[in-house]
Amino acid sequence: MVLMTYQLPKEIRQIALQGEFNEFDLNVFFSAEGVGDQARFKYESEVQKWLDLIRGEYLPASIDDLKLGRDRRPPLPFRDTRLLSVLSHTLWFLPSVAACYAMRNLLRQRQNKFYHDYKIIVAAGESAGIGVAALPPVLEAMGNPLETKTITLTCGKLTTGVTVRPWTGIFMLRNSSSPETYFQAAFRVQSPWTLTNPDGLSPNEELILKPECYVFDFAPDRALRQIADYSTRLNVGEDDPEKKVEEFIRFLPVLAYDGSSMRQIDAAGVLEMAMSGTTATLLARRWESALLVNVDNDTLRRLMSNEQAMKALMSIEGFRNLNQDIETIINKSEAVKEAKREANDRQISHKEKRRLSEEEKEFKSKRKEIQEKLIKFATRIPVFLYLTDYRERTLRDVIMQLEPGLFKRVTGITKQDFELLVSLGLFNSALMNDAVYKFKRYEDPSLIYIGINRHEGEHIGLYDTVLRRKEVDEPPEIYKAR
């Protein structure tokens, strides 16, 4: 059993941010009105984007995936082949009867053709039956589960005391009142599913049809708090909460996607993220994201045409052959594009195809190399942030006016050179603002000593803007929603 948590893109989750810490509220996001065929989601457009996202068809996320590369793309439930192959039957746990019918109605719409291969079962409301009476219609709809695909929608029915062996995944799409409620529902998918005498000739042989099962959650902070709360109650003889969590996640590994990478979280990370909304590891990985730097042809051309910028980059360790590398990328990239255009007009030989493939591989390799070097440079910025004490000033002000000498010692380049590289578009300033914000929010608890906070009431400086204290409690959409 594996718990997979996903931080949704800001465009999707911004309409349902609630509470003191602007957490993503699933009950608000999936709120619905109406009865039966007339039921509709209050935020139907955003729910549609979510449906597109979990099958890898949400356009902004797809563009980010291309930048991250195939190896770093998050495994989405209905895109990743490893997941798709086992998720023939899933349970979706929604906040209300109206939400269940609204989801059924939305899945039936023309744009959701992918989901038309699944029988949609609504196990909610009076018509679904009381208690275990709701189970037979689900099993009947599955028929031979090896040949069918189903999605069961519920807001509480069938989440305790029943066994539906073909369920291999549950989507936690609602807030739960307690960790016990959360895990009672989650454990519905853990029932073993095997087939005895699979070939009709081996009565003692047993085939495992469900080697693993999954819990999908789209409110990571809430999910990890549930784990922290639930696991610390299990072993009353152990005082160390980290050991309790460690023992629990040995049986329920946790994978967390924060918008830039998906990684397994250890016990310390679960407790850390439950308290602060992120972990030191995920925070560091945010500065290693390919989304933070731009290496498209237009940006590289601007870089090549600026002699001072080229000198600035070549002063950083690892950028010695930069000029030649950029020429290779641009020239071969354009040559490959031209050759592909010609290939559409005429039949090209096997030799030309091979040469084209080799050139394409070479410029992609060079581009990735430059991208990795820029990311390596970006990872030095949080070190600089850690060493400075000007939390109320923007990072740009600290670099340019207050600590230029320290910045050069940490990163290897001067304040003027960094400003120039940013002006050429090598770094994504919006994402840098977000990364600085996350760093400073994570750092907040460490600034309080014996109840005294020297920075209380101060503004928080991001990369090129400053948040007033009121905005910190209610951050602007561009920062709060990532």
C-alpha cells in the first residue's frame, strides 16, 4: 500500500484556499449543488482541470513536464503506465451526495471521453441502499472484474466494514473529521485479491491479481498530518513520535509531489511537513527544479549576443566551454527543425534519419548540461539566504545593496552579473519569488527563541517584491497557491 500526495498547480487550487494557513480545502473544491442529473459542481471548470490533470492532459502541467523531462515527471494515476495498468477499479471518496452525482454527470460529458471506458457507480444517497445494501450494485456493475473497469463514487457508504477485492486505489477527495475515518476508508483498497487455480490445471496455485494498492491525496499537508496523528496513537508504549511514524510508514510508504519532484518522505519528513507544510529535503529540491531556469533557443541567443553575460557565466565553475556549447545547441536545433520540415515534403534516407537522430541527441544533451549547471548555481541561493539576516528586504536588494560581497563569495558571481543574467530571462523570477517565500516560511519557527520573535510584525522580502505582514497571513495568489 502506497500513499501518493500531490500539490496541485495554483490555477486549480486557488479557489479553495481556506483557514489560517491558506490550506487547500477539498470540501470547498468539490462542493456541489443539485440533485441527481441536475447536480453540478460549484467550481466545475476547476474540477474539470483536475480530471485532466490526473490523466496527464492539463496543458500548463504538461508544459512543466516537458521541462522536467520524462524521468522526473510525477506518476499521475491515469497517465503513468505502472499505475494505469492496476487502477481498473477505484473508489472516489467525495464530500457529499451532490458531489457524487456532480462527478458522475461531469465524467459523462463529451470532453471526458477517456473516462467513458469506466462504469460510473454512485454509491451515495438513499437510492444506493442502507449500509451493506449498497454493496451488491457495485459488485454487479463490476461483473467479471478482470474484463471491466469501474469508478465508484461515495461520500461515506462502503468505507467501513466491507470488502471489495478489485478496488486497487482510493482518491481522498474530501476532508475527514478524524485520522480514524481517513484510514478506515483508505484501508478499503488493501483487501487481497487472488485467483486460485488460474489455468484450471493447478488447484494449489494462487495468482496474485493485486500486488499493490494506492491512496491518492491532493491535500498533502492534511494527509501527512493524518499520518502523524494516527501513527502516534498506535503504540502507547513508545514515547518518540518519530519512531512511531517510522514504524507506520514502513507499511505505508509516502510519496510527495511538491510541484517540482516526487520523492519518498521519511518519518522525520512526515512530522516536519505536517507541522510546517514542507520538509527540508523538498525545500532543497525546489531549488533543483528545471522549472527555475530557462534554456530555450531565444534565451540562449540573447545570452550569446551579450558578451558580458557570457563572461559572467564562464566565471562560474563548470561553464568553461559555454560559448561553443550554446552554438552547438542553437545551430543543431535549427538544423534538425529544417530537416524535419524537409522530411515532410520528401522521403529521407535511412542514413539521413540516423544523422538527424544523432544531431538531435547531441543538442538535447548539451541543453540539458547547461540547464543542470544553471540549476547547480541556483542551489547556492538558499545558502546565501541562510547566511543573511535581512528578512524584510527583497533578495535583489540584499544582493545589490546590502550583501554583494557575501553573494559573490557564495555564488561566484557579482551582483551586476547576476542582475544581467536575470534580465536576459535565464531565471524564472515568479518561481524564484515562490521559492524564497517557501524558504522564509519554513525558517519562521527557528526564529523564535524562548517565546521571543525578533522579526515579529516585519514584512517578508521575496526575490523582487515584499509581502506585508497581512499578506503573509493571506499570501497573494501567485505565492500562496504553489
